[in-house]
Amino acid sequence: MWTLDDGRVERGVAEVDAAFCELLTQADRITDGEEARFNAAVGIRIDELQAYVLGGMTGRIADYSARAMKVARQALLDEWKFQVRSHRFRYQPVLTAAQQRNLEILKKDGVVCLDPIPETASDLWNKMWWERRLLRRQADRLPWGRCAMALDPHSPAGVMLQRTLRRVGVFELASAYLGCRMEFLYAALDHAHERQAWYKGCYADVGVDTSETAYMHLDADCDIVKAMLYLTDVKPENGAFRFVRGSHRWVRSPFLVALYKGFDCEQDAYFERAQNTLDYEGGYYRPRFHAADHRRELMCLPSSFRGSTHFGDDVIDGTPLSKRLLASEDVFVGSRGTFVLFHGAAGIHRGSQVSAGERWAIQIAFRASKQKSERPPRYVNERLASLRYQLRRLKHLAVNF
Ligand SMILES: [Fe+2]
């Protein structure tokens, strides 16, 4: 019978990680040929590891693992390219004293509460009357599911939000944190409510309750910094945002984090999405751990491969790890306008898990720009995009009148 040697896999993973970390130390000296350098130093070791792990594996789990490895390889290559770019386009904005203080906190804790912006939150709330109506309808249609939508950047609320972000200097803060110029990536309106259950009951079939650390996760996107803006008053039971203080500095295997991201992303090849496209049929957000047949196949993998970026659901209550995570977790309660910036790529966080009432919030993502300087706005294009939004809304209202 074919078996894998966990020790050999762990040595292979350590070799990939060592090669990757060594490569990163050269990021300040590279001017071209990033991909070839990556392939020669890291890719070749991933190939060796993949050949060993997949050598005797067959069936669905072999196909799944190959897909995950491919994503992992690409994620490490992207991170390497990002590091090279951020050295090439080194960006150090001038900060005010208050921004400097926030930067220190962000570096130390991975999360920082910015000055609240209650008036902006109220204005956004009013401007998003249509989006809120859509999400209320969505909550009724699929009560257990996630309830969020991308905010059109050219909608009244989208435009106002981006102006506010510029005014309060959050781009400079995020840029100083990652050392490269950051740009707006997206904003999403999130309606969390007590009927939701998408994070519950992973192991209910074997009598294990939803863990206290459920939905703790990392985003694993190296070039992204995020923010959370509350549109309603939020108490702990209303799905408050939570962040494990300092966890963005915990040492992890770059390869395994990338691989877990690969396994998570490739779930779509094996599981049907629910009607809201955010969840999966079956009602749980990590179906590969929920479905008994997939869970059995997972056990064919080397033990270090059996993880997820969304690992909190697998931590057993009462264990030292669970206690440590919960003890370091900050709960961000606050009134409308509470504004939190966090390094979700590397820091452990969660939110939207409501036990009573509801929470309305906007999640904002900033991404490291691939351009050295900002492109001038194209007024005609932006005006057209704004008109398209208005037309879409009008059409929707006419049809649903
Ligand atoms: Fe996240």
C-alpha cells in the first residue's frame, strides 16, 4: 500500500520555505527576470515536493492536490514579485504625528482603531438605501447565508467613501505600513444578522459542537490591507470585528499558508455555490471539511497539508491553542462610524457572527499599486460609469415595483 512519510514532506516544505525566504532577501537587488529566478530557486523545490506527494496518489484528491499546489506556487510567485516591486517603487509618505502613532500601533498589533467618522457613516447609510434593500431581500431569501455585496465604486456611496478615505489619510497610513503606494481595491457592504449559520456545525455529524474559535482566519493576500467601518452601533453580540492582537507577526510556513489558500480556493471545482454565490450548497462555508467523503480523502494527505487559511473551526475548545487565540483576541465594539484598519493578510481575524441583533458594516480593501504613480482620473469614463449605476438602479426598481 502507498503511504507518505510525513517527515520527508516536512523536510520538503522546510526546503521550499528556506529557498523562498532566501530569495526574498534579494528583492532589493533584482531588476528583471523575477519569474526565472523564482523557478530556479523555489519552483524546482515545489516540483520535487509535488512529485513525491502526488507520485502514488490517485483519484479526486490527487486532482485536488495538484490544483492546490498550482495555486500555492502562483501565490508565492506573486508575493516575490510584490516584494521586488515594493523595493523598486519604495514609497514613504510623510505622516502627521497622529498617523505616525497609528502606524506604530498597526506595526505592533496588526490592527488600529482610527478616528471615528460618524457623520460619514450616517451619510453613507442614507446613500445606500437601495443596496440595503437588496441585502434585506437577500437575507430573507437565504437566511442562513452570508449577506454582502460589492459597493459600486461609481455609486453615490462608493464615490463618497473613496473621497473620505483620501481626506482622513488612510491611504498614506496603509502605504507607510506596506512600504508601497496603496490604491483602493474594493468596498463591500455586509449585513450580518442572527439567522445566519454559514459558519456553524462543521463537525455536527460526529457530535462536535461549533468551536469557540470558529471562522478565525487569515486572508493570505500579501499585498492587501483592509479596513472595517461600522454603519450601526456594534456590541459583542452583534457580530463585532475581532482580531488576534500581534498574530500578523507569528511565524508561519509561507508554502503551507499558500497551499491552504490553494485548497480553499479550489473548493469551487468540487462543490456547488449557493444562490447568493458567496456560500456553498449544504450551508457551510468550508464544504471540504463538512462533507464526510471529502474529509476521509483529506486524511490521505500528509498531515501538514490538511489545513486551511480558515482554521478556527478545527481548533478544539479548551486546548492551549484555543485558549491562547481567545485570550489575545480583541473585540472591536463601537458606535456607528467606528473605523478599524488591519493587516488581514497575516493577522488572524473574524467577524459577522451575530448571536443577537444585526450589524451593518463596510469592509474596504487597499491593494499595493503596480504603477509607480497614480493615474489621472478619466472624468468621462467615471461619469459614464456613474450613469450606468443610476440606470441599473432605475431598471431594477422599475422591474421590482
Ligand atoms: Fe478576512
